[in-house]
Amino acid sequence: MVYLWSVLSFGSLTTALAALLMVAERYLVSYGICKLDINAGEKPLEVEGGRTLLSTLYENEIFIPSACGGKGTCGHCKITVTSGGGPVLPTETPYLSRKEIRSNVRLACQVKIREDIYVRIPEELLNIRMFASTVESVSELTHDIKEIRLRLDEPAELSHRPGQYVQIQAPSSNEPVFRAYSISSPVYEPNKVELVVKLVPGGVASTYLHSLKTGDTVHFTGPYGEFRLNEDPSVEIVCVGGGCGMAPMKNIIYTIYDKWPDRSCWLFFGCRTTDDIFYLERFEELAKKHPNFHVVYALSEQLGPDERWEGETGFIHLSVDKYLETGVKRQAFLCGPPPMIEAVTRVLDEKGIPSDDIFYDEF
Amino acid sequence: MTETSAIVILIAAILTNNILLTNFLGMCSFVACSGQIRTAVGLGIAVTFVLTMTTAINYAVYYGILISAEEAAELGRAAPLLSTDITHLSFIVFIAVIAAFVQLVEMFVERFSPRLYFALGIFLPLITVNCAILGASLFMVIRGYNFAQSVGFGFGAGVGWALAIILMAGLRQKMNYSNIPEPFRGVPIAMIVTCVIAMAFMGFAGMVAIQ
């Protein structure tokens, strides 16, 4: 009896409090219609106040890059707010340099629209569009990594540079969330977008992507990303990946050999065990066709009793150190966990690659 | 004891039984948010408001729902809504009421004083876990206050807490300009100053006493 009453009374009390809060939110948190001015009158909008700049812009089909989906953890959604943004919040300061703070750069996901607001958005970001696509095929690469190929429906083509990424819209209980995934299909397939997705336990987007079947519809925005491939074929390309950080490399490599069959390129890929190896065969095949393409896979963990491996062992930066000679003009692209990026950057620095020519995707 | 008037309890809660300086409740935001008088005043007002309202609501909830019929009769109060004794829920219920109220206050402050909202930052939602607020609700039950006394106590405790943090903020602003020995800078000197304020408040002790 006492349990029943406990549950009932506590339940009804919390319901009453929640109802009170909802009513209060309805009347207190509405800020009415605010003016949202982009690039000094280029695109004036009237929007409902009270929400974040990022989500409001998103609703108006202006897609600001954001890898974390508005949680304030990636620092990608930087835009200039010339007035009406309020003071810089403590949640933003870790991502903004002093110079950026002085020039009114803010994180769009942290700025709440409370009054008329004036922002400046680079032309390139205004060109980002929302795509609808259909799952063409899903294949399992390893026990937790899947390759998902999407066929674009509306718009039918996406022109991008290798190394750029898209933001997948994943449904969740309240609002859809966005997560960044690099495009792994080469640029000469403009009506396809291929992703390499590792299942993260508890991850909203990766769980969603892993549950997709052929014929399902997927929405995403893009393309995003600053990476520009050096167009001079005499410059050697070095790709270093770890874990599931393969997608951008695959795009870069296939794009390069489509355009410059003799260009020199290295791919270093670090795995833990033989179970984590994928794409090795197709890259070896590619290397047979293009003698200037070199593939090095390395395993970081001890081999199990029934595993066979004749390639490199140890962390991937050791292989990079072993194979690369100094004094060659190179551009490097890294993709993997922060400790790997740090170690490889140090090695590449010793090999004489200036830091301006080292690009990376950290995750 | 129940004869003590609400006014006396109010004054006692501010001066002789200051919840911060005699019970040392609510120390975390007291130390963290006492850098500037302006912020301290804002937080003090918010805490006072939340304290007064939550003691009143928690009073109604405790004596209206949680307590058993027999106990209510023994204390000479009106019969509660439920005759069953579910006072074991009092902690969680008190916290729920406080949390909801803080949310409400947060919305108010954000709407009507964005400047204060930004100044308080994370400490506004953290009022939820300010022990002074839960402490006041529990004292109200332990000491067997009636409704007027509870509200007086809640309000007094809030004013007392606000008074203490504003005093502290004033002193810390002054201390910015004084030459404090290096090992004492920051939190240590804040603790020492708090002790001195607490001792000063003990001077009021003979005035009124509440249990």
C-alpha cells in the first residue's frame, strides 16, 4: 500500500511540476519575431526568437558545419555575429582565440536569438545544400565497420573536393541530430556518396546508419571541409589513417589515380588486430596498376595464436618513420584518434613537411 | 517552541542562526560567486526567492501529502490528503520541487535580466544543488515550524545567505587591492574571511535563539 501511494504521489507531483514548467516555458521563453540579417542585407530573414542561431539558420536552409550537432564540443560552427549576439559565453571561450573574440566570431550553436541579430556567413557556406538519397548497398567491412553507399535523389549531384565531409541527419527522440562523416567515394562519381561508418556503442548516428537497409532514405547536408588537394602532380601525397579513419583517404587516393595515374602516394593505415583490416586487397590491386602507389598496413597489438600477418607491426607512426625519406615535397592528410595524429604530425615534421601542408581529421 | 513568532524566526535566521555562517550550508556557490557585488546581489536575490517559495511549497507538500494521519493529529494539524505515512519520500520530493522552481527562476532571469543571467552563468541552475535550500526545508520539518514560521524561516535564511555573500563580495573586491601574502591568495583568504564574518555574527547570538 505504502509503495503504491509513494509512487502515485511522487508521480503526480512531478507531473504537476513538469506541467507548470511547460506553461512557464511557453510564456517566458518566447521572444517573438526577431530579425536575422545575413551579410548586411543580402538575405534578411524574420525568425522566431528563443532558439539557437545554428538551429534557426538550419531551419532556413543555411547549413553551418557542426560535427557535434550543437552540443558545443567541436567548435566548427564559427560565424561572425556583428551585433545582437550577447556576451561571449564560457562554453565558447575554449574554442575561440583572442583574435576571434575581438572580431566577433561566435559559436552558432551557443548563441541564442533574443533580439535582432546581424551575422556574416562566408559565401561558400551559403552554397551548402540539403540532399535526399537512397541506400544503394550496405556491406560489412569488419565486425563493427560498414560501408554504406548512397545514391543521390534530390539534388541528383554533389560536387565536392576529396577530403570533404557531409553531415548525416539521424532521427532521435526529440530533434534530429547531425553527425559528420567523410565522403569516401571519389569525386568522379558525383551522384554517389559512400560512407565508412564504425558502430559506436550508444552513438545516435552510427547506430542509425548501421541499421539502414537497401532502399532506405537518408538525408544529409554538405559538402563541408577546408581541405584542398595540391594540384601539382610532382607533390607526393601521404595519407595516414587509424581505426576507421579511412573514408577521406579512399576518396583522395581514387581521385588522384583517376587524374594522375603516375603520381606518387603513400597510404599508411593502422589497425589493432587482423580482424580490423579492411580495403587492403583493393588497395594492393590498385598498387599493382599504379606502381607509384604504396600501401602499408600495420597492426598495433600482439598477434593472436591463430592470426597470420606478414606486414608491419607497432603503431602507425613508426611505419611512417620507417618508409618515408626526408626532403621530398609532400602534402599529408591524417585521419584518426588524437594521439595518433599527434605522433604522426611529429614524425612528418621530422621528415620536413611544413605544418601548413599537414591536414587532419581528429575524432 | 511553536509560540515563537514568525518575525522572530525571520530575524534569528538572518542574524543569529545564519544558515551559511552557523550551519555552513551553501558554501560552494558562496565561495565561487562572491567575486563581484553585482553578481552576489543577483545570486542572493535568486536564492532568497527560491528559498522562500520552496519552503512554502515543501511545507504544503510535507504536511498535506507526505505525513501520516496519526502524526498530523498528534501535532494538532489538519488531516493530510493521504492517510499513509510516506515521509521517506521527503528528500526526493523536496529536491524535485526545488529543481522545478530553479528552472522557473532561470527562465525568469533569462527573460528579464540577460545580463544577470550571463553573470551568474552555471551557478543559476546550480542553485538546485545548493545545500542551503534543501537544508532549510529539512530544518523546517525537524524543528516543527508552522506555515508562517516556515515561510519566515525560509525568507530569513535566504536574506541571511544573501547578506553573507554580499558582505563577502564586498570584502573580496576590497581585497583585490590589498597585498595578501602569496600562500593565502584566492580561496585560503576567502575561507579565513568567512571565519571572521562567522565569528562576528556570533556576536548576535544572545539576541534571540531558535532551535
